[in-house]
Amino acid sequence: SDGGGEDATPEGAEASREAAEAEKLLLGMVSAKRSARIRADGAALRAMLPAAEAMFEDGERRKRLFTRDHIRALLLFRFGRYTTRMLGREKLMALLDEEMGGPPAEMSDVS
């Protein structure tokens, strides 16, 4: 046997290994960017947490005051649920209600 076929295989394996390394590097860069964005988002949400908790405890639900980010802050730091900025307010409120065991009872119905 002249060994010609055997020489081609290690080169092919090396090229394959290099492609895998490049892909891993690229995925790492994308992942690092995403992680940085999530960390920045988390920091912004943490800053909103005191106001979000106060409004939530007071029963505030008006859209202009109790924003999507306030809801996201509560979901993340009270219940450990990270939500993306893409979710709409109604979906976020549904998640919050789910975590709280249902929507709050209306106070006006009591009187």
C-alpha cells in the first residue's frame, strides 16, 4: 500500500477540527454578547424593583405607572422568571397573576 489515502484523512480531520473550533469561537462571541445584554437588562430591572414592589403592594395596575418593566422586575427577582422585552404587557400580567395564584380581587366589589 502506498499510503496516499491515509495522508488525506488526517488533513481532512484537521480541517474539520479547525472548522469546529471556529464555530465554537463564533458561538462564544454571540453568547457573550447575549449574556452582556441580559446582565444589563437585569441591572435595569433591579433598579426598578423597589418602585415595582411598592406599586404592586399598593395594588397599582394602571399601564402608565405599572409598566412592563416593573412587571418583569417582579417576575425576575421575586419568582426567578426571566422574561424578554418582547413580551407584551397582558402576557406579563398573566404570568404575574399565575405566580401570585390568580388575579387580585377587586376592592370596589367589597363595598
